[in-house]
Amino acid sequence: MNLGKGEGGPRDGASGGLSRRDTGRTSGEARRAADRPAVLLINALGTGGAERAVAAVAAELRRRGRDLRVLCLERAPSGAAIEVDPPAVLLSKQDSGDSAALKLLALPLLAKALADYVRRENVGTVMSHLFRANFVNVLAAGQSFSARTGAGGEAGPRAAGSAADAAAGRAVGQSTAGSADAAADAAAGRAVGQSAAGHRAILVNHTRVSRLASEGLSGRLTAALTKRLYPRAELVASVSRGSADEVADFVGLPNERSIVLHNPVDTAAAAAAVSRCAPRSVIVAVGRLVALKRFGDLIAAFARLAPDYPDLELHLVGEGPDRLRLQASAANSGLAERIRFLGRLADPFPALAGARAFVSSSEVEGFGIAIVEALAVGLPVVASDCAFGPREILDPAGGGAPRLGPGEGYESGEYGLLYPMGSVEALEAGLRRVLDDGDLARALAARGPERAADFGLERAADAYEALLYPPAERGA
């Protein structure tokens, strides 16, 4: 199975088939799994990049006649859910807004619910997205194997409850690295059995795992669970090459079990949005309103150039806990009437199409799907040179790794401009360049859709299909 550019493949760039670890599955077992349904599992169907990827791939694979189910751990926030047809199956009555402690306690019970679904529906492969869904996937794979063969430890609700109780008793309210490790042992625990040859568990990583250490007890617990559970999966996919290298090193995966699976972009929907939108004097940014997106840098850069572009507006698409702080920054700049907060949008293309430029100001990215969406509608992009994704997208010949440091100016990649992360001055300079240099703006606008096509939905769906329905399971 050769997964080419813009799709999935071994992180070392090998062009051959994907190698699996030895889980004891024989070719006969694989053949008996022919035509079994597959599952895409995610925390909830909100409006983030991972969620849009799941919804888009599900629709495309169903269009191809595949039996693909979408399962969610919990409900998305009211009014901010992506709709899929048929609707997603919920594994619990939880909401995305529930506390981190409650979500921790729920992991073993959610794993039991997923294992029950897998057995009942005869599911062959579960591909999960985001940390908690990934944990549940691996735990459920262990339960489904234990229930089918009698191997491992207990796999019922009592065992799941015991793991949850132990995790709660050791983790809640504590703040040491040791307690995070203990809680991870309990939540991952022996009570739910070791992952073996139940359903095929494929995990998709969407962010930098190295950032978890700086995110308090919750981050340290997530890191500890990642180290314990990810190695039990058959494959771990990451949405950029840099994040694939990082997660493999973090959990000790061999190259053949760490692959790249880029998020898809619906280029046809992008083209349709362009056909309906007139040019607008707007700079656009898309993402959760959280500190890691550094939208404060963008507001500061906009305030510096706004007097020279009196008709220019800044539109921020997204929602999050930093909204009030960012609105206060906009008000303090005296530009509140020119900085608009558009909230969550299930479809970002109408907000992007026709704008003059797109900015990604992030401190960290797993990939940067919003950058590709902006390229798809022909916007000049100015992006922070952060890990991982922006340089891989905008300057693929440059190797993908960030290289701009503090005090340096912006530089031009083949498909967009990159500036040192956190530099308001370099961001301002890059924006002035694309606003003032019509030849450059037109060249970037022309090249953008060509680059976005490398991450197009059909190509991504081919890669997903090969992973979810491997040839051995199709009788090939």
C-alpha cells in the first residue's frame, strides 16, 4: 500500500507498504474480517480541524459505499456541532463542557461502551482522533480481546469502575508528576486488560505532545497516559511529519508504526465559496480563542497597520475562553468597530473567500488545517514559523522544521510568508508586504489552490480507506 504525497505513509518517507507490529493476527483472521464496518471515533463533533476532518472523510467514504460509523464520546456544545448523516452515535450522556476530572473518571466506562459496540456491530477497525478518544480506543481494544478470548483481566463495568475510582483517588487535587503517573496507571490499568488482537486500533495525533508538560496536572496526566497507551495501538498517525517524529520519540514507537495522515480539505467546497464571494478588504484568522493561538499578536499587528489602511477589517473565526480578553484588547486599541469576532462556524469557507490575507499566529500547531483552507480559496497566507505544520505546508522544500528565531524578519516560502513566532513587528511587515505588493499577492493566490490540492479530500479519503479497510480484510 503506497501512500503518497499529502496522504499517509511511514514517517521516514519509505514508499513501500505500511508495516504493522506483530499482534498475532494471522492472514486468515484478517480475511475473516472482510467487509466489517469501521469506526471513526472522536471526543465530540465540534467545529475544530480534527472534527471537520472526521466529518468530511466520513461523508466521502460513505459516498463510496463504505460501512463507516462515526462515534463520539460526548455531545458537542449547543449550536456548535457539525452534522453528519447518519448522525453520530454517542457513547455517553456527557457534554464537552464537563470537568476534566469527570472526563478522566469516564475513560474506563467509555472504553467498555466502545468495546460493547465493537462486539455488537462486528467492527474491524476503529480510528480515533484526539487524546481522550485515543485512550478509549486502546482500552476498548483490550476489552474486546479479553471478552472474546478470556485473556487478560476483568473487562466489565465493575473493573472499569475500579479503575476510575483509583484514578480519581490518586489524581484529583494532586499536582506532582508522581501522582500523574499513578493516575495514568490506574486509568490505563490492568483492570481493563492489555490491548491485543480485538479490533484494530489506529490513533490519530493532532498536536504536539511536548507541550503537555507545561499544562498542569491535566497535561501531565495526558502525557503519562499517552506514554502508556499509545504503544499498544497498531498504528499511530500524526497530521504532520514533525508531529509524527515527535510522538514516535515520545512514546518509543518504531518508524513503521508512526505514519503521517494529513487532515483533508474539501477543495470543491472552497471553490464554490470563491464563486459566491466578492473581494473584501479583510484579514482573516481561524482558530480557538486560546492563548496558544496568540491572537493578541495579530490584534497588536493590526493596530499598527490599521491607520494606513482605513477600510481594512480583521475578522476572527472561532470561540474560546480568551474571547473577553481579546475583545478588551480590540477595544483598548481603539479599533473595536474594525475587529469582528465571528464565533464558531461549521463551514469556514464563506468567511475566508474574498479576503485580502489570512494569518496563522499560533505558538504551536499539530498541522494547521486552517492554513490549507485559506490556500484553497486563494488567500495570501502569513503564518508563524511554529512547530509543526506551517512551514511543511508553505515551504515544503525547506524541510518542514521551523528555523526563524527571535529578532529575524519574515521570509517568503513557495506558498506563503513565514515570520518568527511571537514577533508582532515581523507579522506586521509580512502583512504590509502582501497588502502592498499586488504581484506577490496574485502569485500566492494562484499557487494556493494548487498546494491545497495536495491535501484534497479525495486523496485523504484514499489514505483513510486504505487504513480502515486494508487489502487483507477486503480479500485482496
